[in-house]
Amino acid sequence: MTNNPAISRKIRSVFTVKNKQYLSPHFIRVIFKIEENQVELLRNVQSGSNNKLFIPTGMTDQSQEPLFLTRTYTNRKIDLDSRELTIDFAVHGETGPASLWALNAKPGDTLEIGMKESTRPLVPDADFYLLVGDATALPVICAVAELLPSYVTAKILLEVPGKEDEIMLCSRAELSVEWLYNPHPEKGSCIADLVKKIEFPAGILKKYIYVTAEYSTVKELRSYFKTELNWDSHGMHAVSYWKAGQSEDETSKDRSVQGD
């Protein structure tokens, strides 16, 4: 992991579903084909980076152009050798447009996806990492774990609906993974309370915190680390992926709670 200068170019292309599988009762993996003419488009797009899914609504505007709902997800893995783009969906019934699309997706279906080129690493170099998230953060935390080198250690705290939603995390680093079960995250979470009880290893100079969860959890933890622990803002990334009771369209400004 090197701290190269970031570059950014927006990409938008239509991808075809190659395969779909259930990772657990609440997680669906959709694998898209990367066509020959899309390989160069994705050459500088990282696994673990955000994307924009343009979910068709089935409606058109006044000029008869199709209308879409935009949702933000994670590029779980981009494999240019196998020409596969993998996106994992946290499924929470048929109320969310992306969840509904994933539930109904089948090989041959298409989806327009936007993303950005970037050479910026997902996390900076450190000796110890604390990775914290709820079900919506599982894909990016899995991607981060896979990038960590063998000489670092990481504590991972993940909240999922139930024990059956535990997914194996692969990493060269020394991992300590703790799972929390919360079938109703919209009613609240104990993530913040548990994080505040974590004791960081002594003698380690460079520590990095990566938090992705519901808005109130991220806001509370960001305040805790900055106010109570005087944590350096460069040693923390805190972003909310959703806000209870509201859609992504309604909360995009509020959810920009960041500390990196």
C-alpha cells in the first residue's frame, strides 16, 4: 500500500450479469462480465471503491428517456484477468430498489454502473487497523482486509442480521474478527458502545480507524475519537452509508460525515 497521488476520471458503462449467488440469507453476490472494450475503462478502478448503480424504474421522462434511481454500492472485486466485476448486495426485503434488483437479477440482465478511476489507496499505511461496520459495510471491509500486508494486525467489528450471515474474511494480515447480531439495525445499534470498550495495543505507533455504518453510529464514534481520544483526523475514516428511516436520496448531504 503506497500513498500515490490520487487521480480521478468518471466512468459509466452497461454491464451484463454473468452469475448470481447467495452468500448468506441476507447477502447476494452478483458477478458481471467485463467485456473486452471495458477492460481499459476499469484499469485504474480499485476493488473496494464506491460505484453508482443506475436502477431502472420502468418509467420515462417527458422526452421518453428512461428514469433511474441511483444507489451507491461497493466494487467488491474487479478481476481484469477473469474479466469479472463483483458487487455484493445486503438484502433487506423488497423495499430498497437495489435489493429488489439483486433479488430478481439473472444471467443476461444488464445494469448501468458508474465509478471513478483512482490510484488512492483504500487505507493508508499503518501498523494496526480497527475496521468497524454494519451489514452495508461488509463488502468494503472484506476488500480492505484482503489488501492488508502480512506484517500488520487488524481488529474487525462487524454487525450483521444473524449468525448465518457471517462470511469468511481473507487476509494476509493477522485478523481478530468479532461479529455482532442485529436483525433490526433501523431500531438502533450497539456498535458504538462496543467500540468504546476496545483497548488499543500498546507500543504501536501508527494506528488507523475505518468506520462505515449508519449515520448516528458514525457521528457518535467520530465525536468520541476526536473529542475524547484526541485522535488525529488523518488516522481515521468515518463515513455513514445510510440513515435510519430515510432513503439515500434524502440523506446524501447528512451522510457526508467523514474523517479522512
